[in-house]
Amino acid sequence: MLKRITVSDLEIGMFVHKMEGSWFSHPFWKAKFLIDDSDKLATLRSSSLDGVVIDTTKGKDVGEAGPRDVAPRSAQADRSAPPPQSRIHKMTARASSKTDPAPTHVEVHAAQALAMRAQKTVHNTFIAARLGKAINVKAVQPVVTDIMDSVRRNPQAFGGLMRCKLKNEAVYQHALSVSALMVALGRHMKLSTTEVHQAGLAGLLLDIGTNYLPHNPDIADGDIRMADPKTWQQHVLLGHRALLNDGELPDAVLAACLEHHERMDGTGFPKGLKRGEISTIGCMAAVCDSFDFLLTRSYTTEALDPAVAVQRLKHMEGAFDEDILRAFIESVGLYPIGAFVELASSKVAMVIDEDPADATRPVVQAFYSRETGERIVPHRIVLTRADSHDAIVGIAELSDCGLPDEAQLRELIFLTAYKLAS
């Protein structure tokens, strides 16, 4: 039986069926769990939740006494907090070490080396899955830790590199990009180190199930997203089933992989879950995965400019958790790295770095003049500097400028801005 009570009436032994409030109101990954220790109880009672719905068939009722007052804590009850000796714990222990902050022009070089190593690891993992071998999650754990370290040193460098580099195979670039987005979002949400690691691991493995879909040589450009929708949607269940076989993955990672195509209004798949039924990490994965797919060119659609993709997400009413979407936009910025923008000076520029002091005034690289209709010598403009009288007035439309393809132009500007090898 479901019963709504106030947080002050909660007791150890009760089973939480639903928490009424946004994720800002509480720190729990799961929406449903047993209150099996005093720490959980204290956290719930001190939260700003509007109320809690308990399930009296799975836990004690208000005022009920008995053995359920002290319910045993089991691994199944909370696999998201792994035992101290598990390999998840060992990998996050390394990530918890302090890492000194680094400016983007420094970190982007480390990020490039990391991306080359990581892509090889992800490639080998996906190929093994395609060949029917067991998924070697242990092999990709260091990739997540390295991404966490990079994002900790600089929140934008690795993600910006992924958005601006062409010479990455799409499926592996997507995995690395979503992992970095999940890590950055988790840090912005002030999740624990273990939870951020789980978010990054989930981002890396969200689409592992695409390797189990039947090969179809007739699909345009080999883009599996162009397959029959019923076939494409099977990748979620296939991937979730394969990850279950690992045996040591936290429930949070499994939930993200299962729920990243669910939508708050119930229009998603595979289960058509609605608001309150999707886990926090599932809501995070839905936003991060959707954003990166909007940046990916397919056989039938052009890739969106990152700033346009942000606006597209904002206008997808009913799809995403509003609080998590807001946190995501704060983590990448209204004008993410790689966005083309119009300046008040009639120059066209690309965003190459954020400015933590003001998300609306990032660092840009100007390269074209509307006044002359010609390219100009590329130069960096720090919009927050006192001597800068320029400002972003909108997202740039480049189709009438006679410039190279936007993806090629984006890579060229980014590589030259940071003197990276192509």
C-alpha cells in the first residue's frame, strides 16, 4: 500500500517509493530504496523534500514496530555504494586524489593524448562486444578515471576537443564525449567522487548495445540510427543485458544504460517511463546523450552548432528533467566551445574557451568580418576583459560566407587556436 507522509515521520525500516521534489532536494541516486541505516534517515529528514511516498508492503508503516525497525543492509539494496574492495572502489580511489587546475591551452594538449589512448581502448571493447565476447568493463575503468582527472583540471578542454576534432570514429567519439559530459554534469551537481565516476562510466557504455544489432549493409553510410526504429531501439535492452552479465557494475550505471532514451512525458523507450519513474542518472544520461547526438551528422540530418543544440534541448518541452537540463546548460555554457557566434563588432567568431566569471562572455577566436565580407587574421578576444568593447549578439549563420564546411572550419580554428596537431 502506498502512503504519503512528511519527512519528519520517516523511520528506519520504511521503504521509500517516491520522493516529492526535484533532485536538488535530496542527494540520492535511486528513487526507490529501503531506509536501512541512520545516515539515510538523517539525510532524508534534513532534506527539503515536500513529502515522501512509502510502500508499506515492502517496509514498515507509520508507528509500526517490529524487526523491520533495523533492516539488514544488503549489497542488492544499495549496489550504487560498492564494497570497499570492489574494483569500482579501487578505480575511484585514484580519481579522488587532488589534481591541480589547468588553463584550457595547457589541458587541451593532455586531453588530445588522453583521447587517442581512450579511443583505442573503447574501440577494442566495442569490437570485442561485436564479436560476441564478454564486455571487459575493467579495461575501460581507467579511461573514466583519466577523463575525470582531465575534467577536474579543466571542465571544458576534453569536451571541447571532442566537439571540434574530425578524426575520431563517430561511435567512439560519441562514447567519450558523453562520458565527459556526464562527468562535468555530475561535478556541477556536486555529486560524490564515486557517483561522478559511475556517471562517466555510464556515459562510456550507454550505446554498447549497438554492437549486438544485426548488421545491415543497406543502411546509408553504415549509420545504425537509420535502421528501422524497432531494430534501433533494441540496442538499449541488448546493452543492458550484456552489462548485467558483468556482475559488478553498480545499479546506477545499469539504470543509465537502460533509461537514457526514456523521456519525462512518457514518449521514450524501451519502457515508456515517466517523471518520477526515471532515475537521476537516467535523466542525466538522456540530456548528455541527446546533446551529443544533435552535434553528430547523420545521413539525413546535418550536425547542429553546439549553441543551437543547447537551444534545441531547451525547446524539447516535456522531454527532460528541468533542473538537470538547467544544470547541464550551466556546465557546458549557453555558447559551448565550438559554437559560432556573431559579435557586436560585425565579426564572426568561434568560442574556444569559457570564462568562469561570466558564462555569456566566453573567449572567442574571430576569423571573419561581416563588414568586408572577407576572412580576417584569426585573433583571440577575451570578452570579459575591461578593454574589450565587444559582445556576442547571437549565433552565427555561416551559409552565406563562402567558408569551408562547418565541421572542417571548427576543427581548423580549434587546432590553430591551441596549436594542436591534426
